[in-house]
Amino acid sequence: MARRIAIAAPVNVAGEAVPRALRGPGWDGRFTVLILFLPPALLLFTLFVVLPIGEAAWYSGFNWNGFGRPTHWIGFDNYRFVLETRAFWLALRNNGLIIAVSLAVQLPLALTLALMLAEKFRGAVALRMLFFMPYILAEIATGLIFSFIYDGDYGLVASIWRFFGAEPPYLLASTDTAMLAVLIVIVWKYFGFHMMLFIAALQSLDKSLVEAARIDGATRSQILRHVVIPLLYPTIRLSVFFAIVGSLQLFDLVMPLTRGGPADSSNTMVSFLYNNGISRMRVGYGSAIGVILFAICVTFAFTYKRWFMRDE
Amino acid sequence: MNSAETSRAPFDPAVLFKAAFLGIVAIFVLVPLLATLLGGFKSLGELRVNPFGLPSHWEWQNYADILFSGRYWQLLRNSLIISTLTVTLTLIVASMAAFTFAHVRFFGSSMLLSYLTLGLLFPAATAVLPLFIKVRDLGLLDTYFGVALPQVAFSLAMSVLLLRRFFKDIPYELLEAALVDGCSYIKFFRYVTLPLSRPILATVGTITFVNSWNAYLLPLVMLNTDALYPWPLGIMVYQGEYSSEWHLILAFITLTILPTIILFLLAQKHIVAGLTAGAVKG
């Protein structure tokens, strides 16, 4: 179909060159497309994405349970309440922890695996797929699987402890270990995604640079340190970006594991928002948390893009 | 060069280290998955003493009970309806917008595109309370559309960007020739752009599907009736009911993640491409 049109066109142009050329890709046609094709996307996006954010800012000024219209204006008190909640700072700290673990454990792991698996050998593709698999599993399912693994009566942890003759701990039920347990699941679930990013980057790498270094007598580790890793910097920055954005959205995984508990010790920002705003229908308070989270996300995205991703 | 290296490889200690490292990571990934699959074949008593080995007695009953219950199929049906709605609407709405941004020059085009890409900056969770009130005021609470429409809205930014990039690669001369030939923009879109763009449509469709199939927060907030629950909500309810009967819960988890794993094996190229493509130009 496409080819037929392409071939047919010049003949027509030759036949009626002047009026056709004048009409060209006309305004009438463009206008119809603009009227028909753009509004659905803009309408949906405005209605369900942009307006709610604006409304969150408006609702955050009220003490409101969601029924009727908001009338009880309390100014910035909701923000004050949020900032005075200990659980908010715990959640923020936990998001920081997730980012730290992503940078210190997940990223090096993903990069190492990518360097190993970007080369061709038997089983490389199968291993890549295996490592990527946790990423496509639903976070809810992952959380449930690990709440079994961590279970003090039935799980892996229980059987290891019993093997050494010790009384098994309930990792998810203790304020000291719950967040640690969540962090391990996060690494399990997301390292494969970052590995795939690096593999994609490695495969599109300019091989001639590596070849040139080899000819110049550089050793493998020198090539790695001075050629390959520097060429991967853009991808590393991207991977860090995703790790941070992902941490700020993390919710589904926490719910089946700990619901943010015990005693708010494993809340993330979003699970804190859910537990304190949504599940109790405290619209004003919850919206204030939402606005704070929004501000963090947007500030971060702009700063990061400006400072670290200027060239891309 | 490369293959010569690999065939020499077994004598290199670095290769041994590499194999050991890959093996450990593979075990780290596999153990939870296998334990879940096998756990579903055990009785509760056996699960307690032998959580990770092969079952001594294969208990098919756990899986059979779930497969013959209406509940499992209802959850899958609900998930399928919501995901299909989301994917269909996203593909239609996003490809129309992407086409306009790619091929139609008009005043404010780049401004509107940046407006849409604002959606990439923050998660749906930030505005979920006002979103709930909006959906309620529209009368869509506790309906499939109440979940699907916000999901479409939130997937638009990424979808439009990916589609537009692909559409832009269709030569402009082709469009020009078609227009001169009396073909309208809409016909060109329908008969040229869309057929030529199957790979990217499949990719965008697959990402949207996986995201919607796995989604938890939006359905949790928008749905109240058990009969409408998609599987992530349903499985949480199930776990609440059978709290420590892990053999049943594990069987249930296995059966609910099975469709995802099958889809992944069938469409892995699209899934990997799609989920990492957003990365190339975020």
C-alpha cells in the first residue's frame, strides 16, 4: 500500500503540477487532523493527570474527609502536620536507604553482570532472560513470594536458622530488620532491569575504540577502566535516575511484605501516603503529602537533568 | 576473535570466577521462584519441614482446587478486561496524538508535546486522592473504566514519545506525495503509518499491558466490589483469608504469575525492547 502511493504520486504531480503544488499539504487537512487527533490525548491527560495535581494543591489547604465540598480551610496546617509526623521522616529516610542500596549494591551488580553477559557465549541469552524475569513479575506477587521466604515458620529463613539449631526470627515483624528485608527484595526484583540497560548500551558501543585500545597494547582491565566504563557514563547516569525515580514511587512491593510496618519502620513515601491519607480518607492531609512528593519528584528530575544529563 | 577467546576460556581462572558468580546470582533469582512453584505441590505439613526441596508427595489438589474454582478465572477475566481496555485506548489515543506531533506542523506543537511529557515527571500516586474524587464525581467509581482511563492517561506520555519517534522516521516525502495525490492525513495514518508501525505498536502495547496487568494502587483505590477485582487485589484478599496456609497461597501465586511468564517468553523481544526503550530517551 505504502509503496503504491509513493510510486503513483510523481505521475500525478507531473500531470497537474501547479494547482497541486499550491495546495500542498493543505491547511484544511491539517485542521481536521488537529481537531480529531489531538483532543482525546490532551483531554484524558488534563483530566486525570494535570488537574488532580492542581487539585491536590487546593485540597491540601482543607481539613476534609472527601464528602460534600471542602469548606474547612486551614491554610498550611496540613503541611505542618505532615512535617511534624515522625513517620514522614522515617519514610523519607527509607527512600534514601533504597537509593543508597540501589547505588551501592544494585548498580555495581548490574554493571558487572552486564559486562559478563554482553559477550556471546552459550547460555548468555538464557541467563539475561532469567535475570530480567523478576522485573516483569508483579510487585504484589514478588512481595507475597518473599513474605513466604521470610516467614518465621515456613520460609527459607526459618529453615536456615533451624539448620543451625536456632530459633527462627520473624524478619518482617521486627522494626530492626523489616526495612533490610524489603531492601533485599528490591535488589532481587530490579537489578535485572538495570543490567538490561547496560547490556543494550554495551551492544551499541563503538567497537573500534575498544579495538584501538587493544592494538595499542592496553590490558583487559585497562580497556575496561579507561574505555568501556567512560563510554557507559550516560547509561550509568540514566540507571541512577531510574533507581531514584523508582524509589520515590515504590509502593506495591511494600504492601504484601510489611504494609509499611511494624511501627512505620518500612514505609516509603507512597505507602506512608496510602496509610495516612488514602485509607483514612483524610483528603487534605493526604493531598499535602502528595504535593510534597510531587515537589520532590519534579525538583529532583529538573536538577538531575540539568546537572548530570546536560549533554543528552 | 571473540569465539576464539571463548573456546580457550575454560583454562582461565577468571572464567571460573565468572561462572561461579553467574551461578550464585542465578540461584539467588531462581530459589524464590522455584520454592513458590514447588511449594504449591506440597501439603502444609511438608512445607514446614521441607520448604525448598522437591515435594515427597506431589499434591495436585492445591492447584486443581484453584483451577476449578470460579474465583481464579474471575480475577483473570477482570485483569484481562482492564488491561485490554487500557491497551486499546492507549494505542488509539497515543498513536493519533503521536501522528499529529510527528507529521502535522502547527503553532504550539512543541509546547503541547512538552505539556504531555510532564507526565513522565511524577508517579500517579502523588495525586491519587484528587484522582479518586474526580473518578467518583464522574460516576466511574467501581467500574472498569474508572481504573482504565487514569491508566491510559498516565501511560500517554511515554507512549506518545515512543510512537512519535518511530513515526518521524517514516519519510516525509511519502506523506507529501500521498497528500498531493489527494490522500487525506487520516487515510495516510490509517493505511500507511499504522501498518508500517507494527513493531513499535507491539512494543508500546506490551509495556502498557504488563504495567496494567500488574497494577495495584489504582484498582485498590477505585474498586470496592470483590467481583470487579483484578488479580493483584484478589490475591491480597486471598492471602488475607488463608493467612498461614502457605501451600494454597503459593499455588495461587504460581497460577497468577503464570500468564505473565508465558507472555514474557512469547514476547520477550518486545518486552525487553519496550521496557528499556523508555530509557534511551527518557
